Amino acid sequence: MKYVPKQPRGGINVSDTHPLVEAGTLIAGLGAIFAVIAVVLVFLVEIALYFVPPEKEAALFRDWLPDDLVTVAPDDDRLTGTQRLVDRLAFHWADSPYEFRVEIDDSSVSNAMAFPGGLIVVTRGLLDQVESENELAFVLGHELGHYRNRDHLRALGRGIVLSLFFTATTGADVSNLGITVADLALRSFSRKQETAADEFGLELVYTQYGHVDEAWRLFERWDDGDDSLTDILTYLSTHPQPGDRIEELEALADRRAWPRQGEVAQLPW
């Protein structure tokens, strides 16, 4: 039998699958791989940071400030008064390893944040919203609760991993971007972390004043829509919903038999 060579069939080196489908499959696969790597890295970095001694943490971040922070003048009465209130509240945390420092962000939005090393940032917008020292004390006590549970270091781990991914994928010098990403990660905690910080903050308020009157009054006003939507949404981007939060705080006060009526202190400015 004589062999008769044949031409290969057309398109033999072309996949039957549409190129867009192949590209989508490749992207999805790579995305899944990166996601798994990110989760593992976050877990490992969070564990490593959690065991960093607070004294070492304070030394590393002693002079650090967020890139977008515009501080008020050092002799501002609000800065002095807020720092003194933080010191009074922290006094009731007997084994606190931190020396807390307060900075006021000269921003009209309402927010308060806990950063590594004991830095608490409160915005001018939030100080404009609070109407009593008791309201402000709970906000500050909540941030102290994050330090007690070292939530800020867990969040910093997420920021470090995100920075590494930006570096790996862009190949650019993102040293400044790394701080910004970490900064953003530090402004977001889980619901469980927020609840635990609320509980510690309310305990500090009770210990300081002997009651919890007006501790959550700011959130009651926001829940009633008494303040601007911008203020509410900004604070909610990093904190729980006011309505749910109020119910949990009221239930906690009832369980601990903390008086919900008492003398309310005026703001020191």
C-alpha cells in the first residue's frame, strides 16, 4: 500500500476555546492563587506582629504620623483637653503598656482612629459633634479598647501584605504607598473587634464617672438623623451602625448594673 502524505487539518494549533474564555480562566486562576497567598501572608504577618512587645512597637512608631494628617496647633485647647481626657481614662487601665499621644486632624469629617505606638487621632469634625465630655470619653475609650486587644497591629498586618502585593505587581517604588495602604487598613476593624472595643470603652467610662449617662448620646443623635449624612457615613466607614451599637451598649450596661443616669461633665474648652 502506497503512503500518501496529507496536509494537517486547518487550525490544528488553534484552541477550540474562545480566546476570551481562555483569558478569563487564566485571570480567575491567577486571582485565586494570589488570594490564597494573600490570606496566608496576612495570617502569618498578623501572628508575627501580635508578638511584637508594645515597648518595641512604641519605639518603632514613636514619631510616625499618617501621611494625610493635618494637625492643629500644639497650643490648641481641644488638643490639650483631649490628651488629658485620654490620660484620665488610661489611668484606669492599670497594666497599660502604652504612653498615649493625641493628635487632632484638622478635618471637618467625623472620625477617631487608633494607630501603632499609642497614637490616637481625633478629627476636628468629631470634636465639633460631641456635646459633653462623657460622649467624647466613650469615643476615646473605644479607641483604647483597640489597643488593649492589639487590633491595630492585626490591621497593620493587612496593610503590610497589601503593600507587598503592590510592589510585586507594579515593580515600582511604592515606599510611600506602603504607608498609605497600611493607613487605610488600620481604619477598618471587624465587627467582633469593634464590639470588644466598645465594651472596654464603656467600662472605662463607668470607672471614670460612676455611670454611663450620655456615653452613646452621639450615636443616638446620628441614629435620629440629627447630623449630616457625611458625618455619619464617614464614621460608619470605620465603626459599627449606630442603632445596633446603642442596643448592645444598653444591654451591656444593664448586665453590669451600671447606672445610666448621672452628672454629665462639660467639655473642657
